[in-house]
Amino acid sequence: MQKNKKISDFDDDEFDKVVDAISKKEGGLKPGTEKWVYVTNITVSDGSRPVADVPFKVTLGSTSYEWKTDEYGKLKKIIHSKPGMSIVIKYTNSLGQEDVVYSTVAGEETKSILLTRNFSQFSARTLADAPKIPREKSTQKPIEYTVMSGDSLSKIAERYKTSAGEIARNNNIPDVSKIFPGQRLTVYGVNPDSSSIYLVAPGDTLAKIAAKNEIDVDEIARQNNISDPNKIYPGQSISINKNGRSNSTQGETSKTTSSASKPAEKQLQKKDTSNTNKKKLESVGGKNSGNPIALLPHDQREAPWMKIALSEAKKWHGTKEDRITSNYHSLIGHKWLKNLVGTLNAWCASFVNYCFQESGYHKTVPDPYRAVSFFKDSVNFFEIKKPIYGCAASSGHHATFVYGKSKSGALICLGGNQSDTIKFSLFNGLRFFYQWHTKDITSQMNIKS
């Protein structure tokens, strides 16, 4: 092959050799193949014109970047390299504090977001260049979900067939990357009676999309005003509403669902009789609700006493002992309230045992008001080597609950009688204890920094 020869002068054989050489050099890429990617576009405006040189801190997953808007008011394109990756945009206000101005979770869709600037305040709106049909509020009964250690909004959304963004909107969560164990969320599952949005991918045809969603091609074309079913393009939003199917099809589906659910119900009942520690959970939706999909609430057995502990901490946080109206010694049935000096007996262990008692679990015996009782009670508690969320922790002189870890590795614990209050404190050198009859779930639990 001649040097300095123009590509336009190559014959087919010569051109194929050049493509093969480039492919090998670049790591074996196949010629003519592309991967479809999704992005988030951020534009900043003052309401009438774009604003340049506005600094933002952009956090993608665990990595942060310092970006500025260009002359057109745009930030760099945010590529959704990993589905479920958190995207958080922060701005430092005039007081030197970082405000979250926009947050979401990367998904398989391209978004264009307009941030409207008013002095140091921003409001986020979706641009009108790719309008989407709004998803109706689910007709199903909402599920009250308690965040567990290791949870993320994307994991919860996947479990209940919804989106992290919708959970964030329904619960007024400004930063999708920040949820905490014990936090209560209202979660709506998928609404099968409403339209869903499908984004056309490269290689899709209307026939393929129809087959995936068990709906007729002509019906999709009619719903989306598509005049030529052979002409759709990547990135196009297509609304799919299955309510257009005939009543006979719906009747058959309902009948199949009803008959298929019977073995599952029997299996659940059988499982309940073999494990008395599990609750029988009523499904949300189902045949009596008019919805063809039934969601089963998640059986949340991870340290249920932490709900009580967090509730008490929220109620009495920062309140001194003499103003707390709940006397934890008395609440667990202990009458010895004062020591020989005449001051109130330490109530850290009584607080921990009160939380166990109120959630239906065992207290330490025989002295639930003493921190050392966790070392002595081998009937109801066993010692574990590593701390887990919600386990009891004791030094023999103080008792508390493990909540998490600090960046330095110290344990963050929630307990009472710390400076005569209920609060979070850092500890080291504790030993850890858990209830015997919940031993089967401790291997699945962890604590997060």
C-alpha cells in the first residue's frame, strides 16, 4: 500500500485493511459499532439569558469535580456511565455553605435540566426539548418503608418497581445520595393502569417494542400518533398504555394471576408456621384492589428496636435528664431510682432495654438497669465479634446501640445518659451483643461509614 495515499483513492480491499489495522491498534473494536449512552445536560439561566462562569461542585457516584458553566451557560455533559449512579450538583452560597441545587440517579434516559438562578438561589426545571408524559400517582396503597443499613434509593426503587427520583419527590429528599438507617419513606409501587414511557434504543423496531410489552403494533402507533410504523429513531419517547387491550385479554390475565397466586399464599402460610419470628404480611394491591399486580411489603426485621431508639432520640434530643418526662428505670419495671448519694441511678442500660421491650424483644436478666447485665445474660443475648447496625454495645459501665462508623473508624452509637441526654456519641473499646432468636439475620447486616 502506497504511503501518502488519500483514503478517497482506496479501493474496497485497501480500505478494509486500514479499518482492520485501526481496530487492532485500538483494542479489537469492531468497525461500525457504537454503544448508545445517556446523558444529563445542565444549563444555567437568569430567567432570560444563559449565565457563564458559575462554579459548581459535581459529584458523580463517589467522585467529585469542580466545574464552571461555559459561555452558553452549560456544564459538561454528564454521561450515565453506570445505571444507579448518584448525580449531585452543589453550589457554594454567599455564606460559604454548600447547597444541593439538583440531585438524581442516572438511568436509561437522557435529561436536559434548566437551573434558574436568582442571586445565590437556584430552582431546577426539566427543559421542554424532550417532554415526557407525567406518571400518574399510583392507585395502590402506599408502603411505609424503613431504611435499613446498606440501603440506597436505587435499591429500594428496584425492589418496589418505581424510580429513585419519584421516591425522592414523594418524601421531599433534596439529596438522593443521603438517606439513613431508621428513616421512614412512603413508597408507591408501579401503577399498571397508567402509561409507561419507553425510550427507543438503537436497533429497536415498533414490532419488537410491541412484542416486549405484549401489545399490538397498531395500538402503539395510534397512542403515539405515529403515521409510519417503520420510522422511529433512537432516543424517541414512546407512551405505552395497555388499557387499550380487549376485555377478554384482561379477564384471562386476571384469571391466571388469581390461580397463580394460590400456591404462593399456601407456601407463605407454610413458611409462617415453621418460623414464628416472621410476620404474615398483607399484600398491597392484588385481586381485591382492582390492580393486576400485588406488591408484598418488605419484611423488615433488621433491629426493629432502633425505630423506638430513634423516635426517643428525636423526641428528647438535647433535653437534660431532669426535663425528660420518660423515666426509663420505671418504664422497664425497675423501682430503684436513686443510689446511696441520693442522685438518680445511671439509666443508659434501662434506655437500651426499654427499646427492646417496646419492640417486643427480650430485656437482659436479672438486672436490666445495669450495663454489665449484657455480659451476664447468655439466655437472651449472645456476643458477636463485629459490630452490626442496632446491636447492643457495652463496656460494662455503659450501654448503647451501634448506629454506624465515623470516617476515623470510631463507632457512632445512639444511647441515653450521655451527658444526661439521649444522643449520638463516638466510642471505642466496646463489646457487642445481639438477641438469640434473631441470630439467623445477623450475617446479612452491616454498618456503613
